[in-house]
Amino acid sequence: MEATSTGFSSFLDWRALTFLKPLPFTWTCNICGLMSQALMATECLHVFCSNCYQRLLDKESPKCPLD
């Protein structure tokens, strides 16, 4: 499995990393697939990175796009 990371170290930021085993679904954004230390969970238990979460909140009537 491949994922892009941010927030862990400047060396790893925005690099594609290959993992030998699948990552738990709570470790990556459900929209963009980014692995971040700043993930947000919604009431419906979907997980988003801070950028995707902020875009969701910026909408006129925010609701989870995965429901």
C-alpha cells in the first residue's frame, strides 16, 4: 500500500511511502488518502485530513460527503 504523509518530519513530508501491510483506515483521510498527524473524525466516523475537513466546513451547509 502506498500513502503520502505530512506532519511527521520534514524529511517525510509529502513523500509517497510504501507500506508492507495495509494501514488502518483511521490513519488516512477518506477523501485524499493523506496520512497525517492532524486527522479529524466526524460524527459518522469518517476520517479527514485538516485540509479536506476545512473544505467541508467552508461549505454553506456542511455534511459528510461520504454519507
